[in-house]
Amino acid sequence: MKIVGQEIDKYYGHRQVLYRADFEILLNQPGIIGLIGPNGAGKSTLMRLLSGITTPNSGKLFLEDSATSKVDDYSSWSRDNAYYVPTGERGLRNKLSIKDNLRYFAALRQVSPTRALESLQRIAKDFQIEDLLDRDIDQMSTGQKKKAEIMVAVALDARLLLLDEPSNGFDIDAQVKLMHLIRTVGNTETKKIIISSHDPHLLANVANQYILIAEGHILKTLDQSLSEAELQEVYEQLFNRGN
Amino acid sequence: MIRANTVLHMMQIELAMEVKTRRKYLLATLSDFVIFTIAYAAVLFFADVSEINSSYHTHDGVLLVLIGFMFWNAGVMAMDLSMQTIETDSRAGILETEMQSKFPLWFLTLIRSWVSNLITFGYLLLVGIATAIIVGRSVLTIIEIVFLVMLVSCIANLGMFGLGLVLGAGSLVFKNIGQWATVLQGVILIFANVAIPYTSWIQAVLPFGLGIEIVRDLYLDQKITLVTVLAYLVVNVIFFGVGLLIFNAALRYERKYGSFERF
């Protein structure tokens, strides 16, 4: 099973932000895809398309069974299987605790609240922030809010998890724990994680595939792990050629 | 197709979350109720109760105004909610998460509006009891009126919700529609048969116009015609349907040309 994007164009109003994007994302092999590119490259746009929140203006986005070549509607699949965590301190109800947010979003996605809460407890233990579970979101620091968003997203057990700049606001210790969490979830048989980030250290430590994007164009896809130095080099070659 | 037990479960969850949220925004919640109480006092002050008494051949004009006010209050809450949900949830980035739900966005908003109406009726019961004490009527009579309004206004609230969806569609596309909802609430309050008798068919075109008359007639033991009931249903189905069509069209447009994050 794979997600296929063919010649996808995306506009915000009259402004084109994605140009004839072609990509394939294999779903039946575990892995973590790093989406890398400078500011305004189209990373969040691509993630929103993959989450099903927005739709392409032209081109095709569909699901293909690799064995039978049977094609399925992406929009209904993404509603059941994809989950997008936006960048910044967005995405949770501010006056509710992490647990209550999870109860609410589990109901919206018709996920078992008991299973989701059990999963949340486990993740909180890994992050060593069990004491935060009953605290209201608006009583948390930026880094804690981000952790809360990621924990809720992981506990909802989506097959395709889209994390937009997940390490923003994290201290070094939290980054290490985030990497561990992403690796644990991403190496699960049925899961795929796509992470957009400017942080080569994070990406080099978790991703085993890359999509490199700039000015709305997908420049390159790499199906391999890279060290931080190699990733820096690829980035310099592709994005800083004129500097 | 959404099943009844799913609707009940969603209402249960939303009610629990709404009560928790309102408790934490206690001052804002109380200020909402104070504003509505001031509006009620103003309606009673400016209402021509003697004209209502003579028009309906009764001495219970104040209670008939109370019926009108309850419909207006529950209706504007339903209308406000569909617009506010879009604006506040977009700012908080929750709209994106809600759009990844298994339920359509209008359905989630409708559930929230029903929950909000349940809470509103608790407040209306208090206002009603205060009115009963002031005008010297039995509290049981007020409970009967609140129950009747709750029952009949379900239909009107769907129509008002539809009207709110049109404003919500405006919010989606134009990001902020300012105070248009407040202006609309005021205009409706002035022209509707809330504090004045039912005098023109134009009042029947408003979602709750005929609902108010149905409850007033039930309270006064007057005959209700089938035409009134059917017209009440048709008006509200149209408001709801048109609101839904416009909202879904705006949502499709925004998904194609927008990003839901530019608030």
C-alpha cells in the first residue's frame, strides 16, 4: 500500500505554493520520513495535503495497493488514518488537561478512550511528565504544550503521523526523549511518521528517508539514513547554492 | 449515517468538556448571563405588555414576553455558536484537528450548539423563576413554560443554527466577520414577535417566529392550526438546509484555496 501524489499543484488564494509535486510514500514498511527545506518551501502545505485537511488544486493524490494496483480515494483514508500536529502551540483545547483533550479527540476519531489513555500514560512515563497529565494546557510552558500535542497525537494511534516542526521549544533533554519516542513509534510495523524540521540533528537521528523541498518544488527524495554531517552537506548543496 | 448512540456519546463528551471549560472561564460565563439578563430586563421595559395582553386576550403579557425572550435567547446562542466555533477553533488550531475527525464539521458544531442550549435552558429556568416570583405566578407554571419552549424551540434552533452556518461560512472564507452576528441578533430582537405581538407574515419567516406563537397558544389553551406547524417546520428546514449548503461550499473552497491557519 502506498500514497501516490502525481503532479500536485496547490494554491493559497491566487498564490501558488506547490508545483507539480510527485511523490510516493510506502505505507507497509515502517519508517520515518524527514521533510526538509528552508522556510516557505511548502513543507506544511504538503503535510496538510497528506492529512486530508486541504485538497490539491490539480493533480492526483490517491492510495494504491502495490500488489493489485487497485486505487482508493485518499480523502476518506486520511480521515481514518492520518493525524497532523501543527507547528507552534496549536491544536489542543487550552482550558482542558492533556487527559481531557485526549478524551475529546479520541471521541472525534472514534478511538477507544481506555486504550488511548493507557497509551498516554506509557508515553508520559517515557517523557517523565506524568505530573502534567491533569494540568490545563494554558498552564504549561511552550515546550510542555508541544509535548502535550505530540503525546495526544501518538496516543490516538494514527497510522500516518504528520509532525510539523515537533522539536520547536524543546530543551536538549526533551529533544532526546522526543527522538526516542519518534523512533519507537516509527519503527512499529503499521506506522509511518513524516516530520518536517529545520533541525538536522533531530532528522539525522530519526529519519531513514527524506523528501527535500524548496520554493514549492520537490527537489529530491532519498531512501536512506544520513548522518548529521551528510544531511548538512545535502542541504548546503541543494538549498544554499547561491549563497 | 451517524447513529443515535454516537450522537448521545458525542453530546456526553461535549457536555463534560463544556462544563469544565465554562467553570474555568467562570467570569466570562457569568458576564454572558448578566448581558442576557440585562437584555431581558430591557425587553420587559420596552415591551408594550398592555398591547400584548389585548392582542392575546390575556393578563399574562409578561409571561408571553418571557416565552419570546427564551426563543430569542436560545436561538441566538445556536446562531452564535456556529460562527464562534469556527473563529475560536481556527485561532487555537483546533479546527484542523476537528477536520480530521470522523464526523463532519457541521455535525460537531451542531452537537456543541445543543450542549450550549442545554446549559442555556438551566439559565432560562432561573430567569423564569425570578419572573414568576416578581409577577406572582406559580413556579410550576414557569417550569411548564420552560419545558414547552425547550421542546418546540429545538426546531427553531436548527433554523437559527443554519443562519449561524452562513455566518460561519463567512468566517471561514473572510477569516473575521466582525460584529455582524451581534447586529443581526439586535435586528431580529426588534422586528421579531419577542416583545411585540405577532402582526405580520414577515415575523413567520424568522426561524423562531411561529415557534413563539405555538408555545403562546399552547400556554393560553388556544387552537394551533396544522398550517402553522407545517410552516414552522418548512421555514426551519429551509434555513438549516441553506446554511448547510453554504457552509459546506465554503469549507470545500477553503480546503482547496486556503490553509485554515491564517488567523
